[in-house]
Amino acid sequence: MLTLAAVLEPEDIARIRAGLAQGPWRDGRRTAGPAARKVKANAQADVDNPRIAALARFVRQALERNEVFAAYARPARWSTLMFNRYGPGETYGMHMDDAVMGPEGARVRTDLSFTLFLSDPATYEGGELVVEGVEGERAVKLPAGGLVVYPTGALHRVEPVASGERLAAVGWIQSLVRRADQREILFDLARVRTALADGEARLLLDKASGNLVRMWAET
């Protein structure tokens, strides 16, 4: 799991929230699979609305510019990015996202999921994203503009919101590198690279990283 702070600037968050305030919103169960639909209770912005679609593109472009996110996820394909809203009493019970998403001819294998928090955590109670892993459960509730990326195959839930409103953007990525252990190696090498000055060592590291990508990439 990777968490990033301040993926969006405060003015960007304000812009997105203002756009979402105009709606339209739909029952979130419309986009859930048969099993998840039984435990999902939230609202989702209508992705077919041009204004909502423009906001989704704006968020995706911000993520594409983030060097740490790009080095960690190595996106090859993206699902449709969605915005969700939870009010008092709303929740999303334990579930697992679909392994493949998207319409025929534009399928995306979902390797990684992400949640971008858009609400100040002081303005709502509850609403933690809880992700289950081999080490147990981890609850995440980040400041507005904070992002968490986690394996799509992990069981996860959103705790009930007790008061206030929780806004977030969610999406799924098919990575250029399918295996998580290989992505981790490449991410570690990218982190080491930032600590090296220009010179032979950095060139050799770039060479090794590039050759590993050639070995592991699925295009």
C-alpha cells in the first residue's frame, strides 16, 4: 500500500468540490457487481455528464504528473474514474473489486485501486477506508488531496459515516508490470535513483531499470 500527501493543491480540491456540488448524482449500486451491490450504500456522480467527465480527466492528469505515483503504479490502462459521496449512515461493506472492468473492446485488468480523498477529515466522522492484508486490517483516512493505492485483489470496506459528508475519487489501473513484486523492485530502484547525482552510477541504474522493464512489461 502506498499513501501520498497533497496530490492536489487546495485550489484544485475546491474546484472539484464546486463541480461535484452541481451533480448530478446517482445511486452507487448502479456500478457495483451482484455481490458488492448488497453491501454498497453511497452516491456516485454521473460519469456520463460532460462536467463530471471533465473533472475526472482533471484528476487523472494530476495523477499522471505525479512522479511517485507513476513510478509505483506504472499505469498502462485506466478504468473510468468515479466520484463517490457518503452521507450519515452510508457505507460500503467488505467486498473485492472486479478483476476486469470496462466495456467490451476496452477491458482493463485491475491490478491496483486508488482512493483520492476530497473532504477534510475534520468535517466528517467515520468513513475510513479499511484494507485487509496478511498483516491484518489497515484503516486509512487522509487529508483532502491525499491518495492511497492498494492491490485491487484485497478485501476492503468503507466504514459507515456517522456525520458530515465524505467525498472521494476512486479508480483502477492496469499496470504495465503485472506482478506486484516486480513493480516493487522497479519502485525501489526509482527511489534509489533520486538519491544519486548525475554520473556513471545513475546511468548504470537507468540501464538496469530499463532492461527490467523490457523483461517484465506487458503492452
